[in-house]
Amino acid sequence: MSDLLANLNPEQLQAVTLPPQHALVLAGAGSGKTRVLTTRIAWLVQTGQVDPQGVLAVTFTNKAAKELLARLSAMLPLSFNRSARGMWIGTFHGLCNRLLRAHHRDAGLPQLFQILDSGDQLAAIKRLLKALNVDDEKFPPRELQHFINGQKEAGLRPHAVEAWDDYTRRRVELYIEYESQCQRESVVDFAELLLRTYELLERNEPIRKHYQQRFRHILVDEFQDTNRLQYRWLKLLADAGRDSAANLFCVGDDDQSIYRFRGADVGNMRDFEREFHVANVIRLEQNYRSHGNILDAANAIIGHNAGRLGKNLWTERGAGEPIRVFEACGDLDEARWIVDEIQSLVRDGMSRSAIALLYRSNAQSRVLEHQLFSSGISYRVYGGLRFFERQEIKHALAYLRLIANPDDDTAFSRVVNFPTRGIGARSIEALQDAARTWNSSLYAAVPHLAGKPGTVLAQFVRLVEDLRRDTAKLPLPELVDHVLDASGLRNHFRNEKEGQERLENLDELINAAANFVAEAGVQADAQDMAHALLADFLAHASLEAGEHQADAGSDAVQLMTVHSSKGLEFDAVFLSGLEEGLFPHENSILETEGLEEERRLMYVAVTRARQRLYLSFAQSRMLHGQTRYNLRSRFLEEIPEELTKWLSPPNPRTSAVRSGFGGYYQPSRGGAAKAAEPPVSRSRDLGGLRVGQLVTHAKFGQGVIVAAEGSGSDARLQINFGAAGVKWLMLAVAKLDPA
DNA sequence: TAAGGTTCTGTTTTT
DNA sequence: CAGAACCTTA
């Protein structure tokens, strides 16, 4: 026990040993958040305050859930580990899946319901729109997907949605259609997993009571990332408002809330504090990761946000090195400089894997990769396709899904003609008509079809039937293996030019199935359960898309977006592309909310660094095939000067205008902004000025010349004045001075 | 039906 | 610029 609590700082100790009550722990970056969470659970169990069965721990990612479990087992004596199985540790979606499988009848679902990932959901929506002859120009599938998920996350079924205009009314109708399609096909999307479970618990008192009494301690990780529905879900489970309420222990950091764009609501933290009467909010502010200068910069940056819960990171380590800032002429120069610095770091003995290269958007990785590659530095990029999202894997999974549930039209459509078997758009259309007439799935509609399409389709149905029959008694890995052959997938990729890697991935799917069986701890030889186990495996594939593709192992520089860097730390961090319009991103810059989220993102980026932080930006950058001239990011200005050291001479030219915010340059296609003009046109007389140059205007202040038209007395210049906006000015009229 | 050409459109991302 | 989505042709 004393071991368990040793080396905790006073605040951590306070949080870990809090008497049973609701608690909110504001855990700053690098303050030992996971440690507090795991130690809290271990302490509760070891002191006998709760049975393992009484513990529910919720995380956002599978990775976090795994880490929690791993660290917990390391803390608890072996005797506890056996009973640790009684704990429920998982993601919101994973736990909901578990609840819905257990109570599928009460939830109105067949036992073998399938889960749609976002790609599947989008495909389902497209199919729906087509079937209903809806103009997808007017109702873009992505937008509709967003709408439906948004309503579900607000806990609203179609009848509860308030629709004041025709457009929304139509979208609600489509929401209704979408729901019935899902129900008909026995599929459930991510938001539905949560909403269904919420409704189940809300309506079914015995089930609700059962879980409310079972879970005495509910612990939530990354609480700032919860959406409204997830919060309500927690409230319901914790039986809020009653004396018998379970204890909710929420850990999070409002300053690291960076998923607003997908529904996360930081407001949950405030609401939680109020609605659960949280007596004392515990702040973990001692940072064990970074040197002082880095923390001071982070604190200064985040200090520009309003309405924070309030928190200031500090460290016992010294100030450390200054933050290095570099201004490059172009994105290529920036990349070159970064690679040079990396080389010298490595020469000085830093391992490549301790170095991270962060950027705001994925498009920025290309130049960096190119430069690293030509310098022979090994690197790995996060954020590629994930295993279960690969095309060949999706196809294989679709066959497996048809075995578990032939009414899954998404799966049916995906593989009915893959590998090609002469079933084209025409046949599918006829089949869809039939399905509508008989109000059935595509699969069930096949027998109603006559003629040639009927024959080929009947063959496909026979194939699926054979698969079902032949696999009914097979252990899962063999089942998968059989399907790969019998479906013709293997053969198809064998004949494809670049099919080798795909074949290997298909084999990897068999391994994944074997691993799943091993980890799930089920008897692979539970013969009659073959298809039930298959459904579990498919749910696993949807809920956990696998590692982001990146070659693990070797000592390589880490490249990723700032978003994916959350939770990680590195000795040296390069943050590139610190330019207005890029970071903060132009789409987020207009409203305060968006801008503040960008700032939190900046805060996350800065706090990834242990010893050394490099910030860089470029005067010009290739984006979407156009050269853009940006001002440097306002976030740079938010760092106190004394913390930084400029590796390039400080240049007022690119300085973001300090007098105000909101200005940025937004290129518009086909509009007046012609940013693609070559930077310098020698034949053109611009009165000694050139594109990319910084000028001062009496009224608008400082700006960058973004484009030019005409020459001599006709010359017009487009200038980005930052806060004052982007203007076209006549050179002869405007009073411009080189800055 | 499938290959090959053209147009379009560009954050962030987990489940 | 580059990938996806769309459209035309053999």
C-alpha cells in the first residue's frame, strides 16, 4: 500500500485517496494524469472500498484503455489480477457495444447486429439518397451524416428535432429513412451505439438499477472530450441526484480540449462541477515533463483564452534552453532547416525517435518527408490508413459480415461485384427496386428477380449461403482463411500487379482473428459459437480500426499532426508552419470559439516538448498548388520575447499585426484573389515593390503584397493587411511604403 | 464493365 | 499538387 502511494505529490495524493465523492481533477499536461487514475483504482480496490466488479473506467481511445489496464495490472498484486477481469475498462463505444450485446432484445436489436464505422455510414447514406432519388447536390451525404450524428449526440430522435425550415424538415425525413434502413439491415453507427444504450438504460428500470447498483466508482479519462450524450450517459449510470449515486471521478484538462469540431463539449466540465456539487476541484499543476521556458510559453499562450477553469503549470526543473524560432523564406527552406537541425541533434547523441515534427494539417508533411527522405533520415508518419480501413480488408470484412448477417446491404453492395462477376449497375438498380417493392434487404430480394440479372445474383447468394454453411463449425482464423479463398479475393489479388502487399494484409487478417480469439479468452473451439464469435470479431474491427500505419521499430523521427500528438512527449519538438491561415487555421479564425480551440491546439503542441522546442514559419508556402504569402502566426506573438531566441534575424515583415485580430488572407477560387501570380514579374513595374513584400499603408497598417495586376500607373496590388483584411489597391493612388 | 480521362476540391479525427 | 469522384469511351 505504502508502495502504491509513494512518490505522489500532495495534489496527486489528495486525488488518489479522496473519500467516496464526486471529483473533478484538472490535470495539466504532463502532470501525471494516468498515474492518478490508475493509482486511484488500485487504491480503491486494495483498501477494500470497492470490488473490482464495482469499477467502471471509461476512456476515449482503445489505446488509452489498454494502457490503463496494463498499468493497473502492474500495480495490483497477482491475486487481484484475476479478479481485475471483473472491472469494466473500455471506451464509451466499446462499453456500449458490450451492454447492447448483453441486452440486445431489450434494446430492439438482433444479437448479431453489425457496427458501421464512419466510412460505412457514409456509404449507407449515399445508398439511401440514391434509393430515394434525392439530389445529393442539395443534400450532400457528408453534411447529412454530420446532421444525423449531431442530432443523435444531442439525444434527439427525428420526432424530437425542431425543424423550422423546409431544408431541415427534409433532412429530418431523411434521418427517419436512415433509421429505418439501419434497423432493416441490423446495423448500428457509432452515435447510435451511445444513444441506443442511453435509451435502454433510461427506459428499462431493472437494467438501469442493476448497473447503477453494480458500478460504485465510475472513472472518466479525458473528460474534456466528452460530448453531450456521453455526459448524460454518465449521469444516468451514476444515478445523479440521489444519495445512492455512484462516485464519478473525472479527469481532464479544459485547456487540451481540441475536439470541439466533432462534438466534444468542454462545457461538460462546468456542468459536472455544478450538477454533481463537486466540493473541491483538484488541480494537478506540477509538470514533470518540460523545462520552465517551455511551460512559461505554454502558460502565456493559453492565458489568452477566456473562460478557462484556470490552471498554471510549473516545474521544479530549471528554465532550460530558450525556445528557438526560425523564419524561412519558403516551405522548402523551412524543411531544409529542420532537417539540418535534426542532423545536428542526432550528431549530439539524441535518438531520432525522441524527435517529433508536428504540423497543423497533414498536407504539410509532404515537404518535410521529402527533405528527410533525401537526407537519408529514417522517419515515420502517423495518420495514414489504418489496418481495418484498408480496401482489401474492408472487402474481406464485408464477406464476413454477410455470413453473420446477410441483410447488411452495405456489405452486400461492397462485394456483390468484387471480385467482378458480371453484376453491373443495371442489375443492382433492378435489385434495389425489388428490395423496395418487397421492403426487404438486397439479399432477400434476389429470389424475386427474374432474367439474367436474377441468375448471376442468385449465384452470388449461393456463394454466401455456401460460405455460411461451410464456416459454421470452423474456428475463427480458419473461418477467415476459408472465406478469403472461397470468395475469390485471394485469387483476385494474386492476379493483380501490385496485389502482393494486399495479399499479405489479407493473411494478416487471419492473424488478427487469431489474436482476437486469444485475447478475448474465449474457447476457439466453441464450435457452435463460430458465428457469434465472428460477430464479436467484426464489432472489434469496427470499434478498433487498428494502429495508424507507420513502420514501428526502428529509431525514426516522428511526424504527426498536433492532434495526434496529444498525450505524447518528446525531447525535441519542431512545430512548423506557424502562419496565419495555417495555424491558426483559416477556417477557425473567424469566430472566437474556433480561434480558442486553435490556441488550445497550440498549447498542446508546445507542451509536448521536454527539453527543446523549435518554432518555425515560412514567408511563402505552396498550398493546393498555389504559392501563398502568409503573416506569421499570432501565437508566436503571444510568447514572451525573453523566452525565445531567434535563429533568423527578427523580421518585422512577416509580423502579424499586433493591433487587432481576425485578419487573414483567404484565397478564393476564381474570385479576385490571384495568389498564384508568380512572386516576381520582372517586366512589370510595381514601383519597386514585389509580391511577398511587406508594406505600410497609412490607414490599414502593415500588410503583405499577395498579388499584382497591371503595370506602371495601372498596377493594382492585392495586399493582406491582417486585421484590416485583404484589399486591392491602385499602386498610383495608395500611399504605400516599404516596411 | 473497366479503363482512362477529366474535373473538383481541398482542417483537425476516434469510435 | 494530388487524390477522389465523376464521366466518357472501347
